[in-house]
Amino acid sequence: MHAGGAGPTNLFTDVAGLTVGQAEDPAARTGVTVILAQGRATCACDVRGGAPGTRETDALAPENLVEDADAVVLAGGSVYGLAAADGVVAALGAIGRGYRLAASGAAPPAPIVPAAILYDLANGGDKGWGEAPPFRRLGVEAVRAAGKAFRLGTAGAGYGATAGPLKGGLGSASALSQDGFTVGAIVAVNSFGSVVAPGTRAFWAAPFELDAEFGGLGAADLSAAPDDWGPAVPTPAAREHTTIACVAVDAALTPAETRRLAIMAQDGLARAIRPAHSPFDGDVVFAIATHAQPLPERRMAAVGRLGALAADCLARAIARGVYEATAWPGSDVRCWRDLPSRV
């Protein structure tokens, strides 16, 4: 590893103090990804999509009481998937994690667990769960599975995802700054827009690729007419497409600075998906600061550098999620690897 390159594993968990757990329900074609903080984790959120589905994002506003989160949940399942956070809250509360306002030991802690969901209800999986959707259970399972290593592609919150007409997935990437900070990104790509240029296999994120992490095809084929989006969804519908993500840095940021990190990281979606932030997407980006290192004296300049790195990391993670995606068992969904050299 070296400054200006990827971290040692090129995963979100290269940022010290964070682990990731995932769980899937293959029959239902859906899943959950949970980001767990081992220590302090100041958290913020930025919503740009026109059809978001979220939980506890208002609590993350810089002017509000709670600055830190215990976990962040990314889930499939649309509105049903928000219940994954219930499972995470229960699992963390059972081991004493959470915010304590009362001094009495009789009052249980209140785990702070913001969440965002994507729409995967129409992907052909068995959604006949009646009054027992699987998401609370998947949230608990994901907490128990948490560690530094995790799978990309058809995994976790990206299990049921699609990216335009291609199979979407769970992606991640990391980067090391010149001044010693580590930035990471994790994303579930379920976009209305296309991640590749029209008529090619080239990812829009190609200019930011490191070490051929998503095929090494280069950026020579990146061009498009003003209204030619390539393989995007031909007839999008509201609330059916979403890219949900989290970026993190091992710096000591204030809540307002962490929010700026989330805002800047949204540019990663615009670099990797065309179009992004549409009326049909629920695009949400969380940001986490783990306070492992102090910022230099010129704080806002440092925040600007970290935000730019976070955007690049997120663009790379989006491409990696689609690049690593594989078809669901028994399905004929088209994956990036199925595309000819010229589409």
C-alpha cells in the first residue's frame, strides 16, 4: 500500500474502528449490510434521490443532540427492509451498546442505528412473507457475522439489486491520502441509470480505477450523446431504483464536517452512474468519522481533500459492485461479465 493508492484490502474496513456484517435470503432475493462502529463514530447523511427510504436520518443533523452512531444499515426490501434496523438495535442493545440518557442502570441503552433501503421487490424472488418479512432476522444475522472481511457483488444489501438492466451489487473501495488518512466507501448499487458508457463495457468510473480493480479497460470509450444514457432502465418508476452508500474516514471530524464529507461523496454517484439522483432513485450517502487521527491545523482544507477522496472511492466502489456481481441461482439476469467487448 502507498499514499495515493488503495488501502491494504481495498475495502471500507481499511478505516480503523469499523466492521461490516452481511446476511442474505436467497429465496427472497434480498439482503442486508450492517456497518458497526467499534468506538466513536460521528455520523451524517446526505439525501439526493427523489424517492428515498430512510430511518433516523433527522437525528444526524449537526444541530441535534446525538453526534455518533452505533451502526448504519443498508438493506434491500424497500419499506420492509427498514425493519433490519430493528434487529440491529435489538442485537446491540442486548450487549449494552447505545446512547444512555438516564443514569439508572435499569434503563436500557438506545442504539443509534440510521438506515436506508433500496427497492428489490420485483426481481423475481419469493416475497410471499405475509406478516413475517425476513429483515429483522437478517439484521441480527448481519451483526453476528460482522468482521473486517466481507463479500462484494451479489451479497448483503446488493444481493437483490440491479443496475439499469444489469445485475447490481455490493461494492467497496478504500484510499490512502498523502497526509496519512484512510478513506473507505461501501455501496449497494440498484440504480435507474447506467454504470457503463453506451455501446461498451467501460465503466463511467474508469478514470478513477486503481490497479485494474474492475477490469482495467480504461477510459478511452467514455462518450455519449446528451440524451444517450446507455443501458439504463427503459421505463423507470418511482421508488424502484436506489444507490445507498456509506463513506468513512479515520479523522476526528465535527458533525458539520462529517456532513460535508457526505455531501462531497455524493459526487461519486454522478461520476459512476448516468443519470444519478433522478426522481426515480432514492440515493442516500452516509458518512462516518472514527476520530482515530486529529485533523491538521487547516481543518477545512483537510475536509475538502477527504471529501474529494471519498467521492472517488465511492465511484470506484460502484463499479466494483457491478463488476463483481453474479447471477442469482436459476436466473438469467444479465451481469456485466456477460457483456460483449462491444455491446
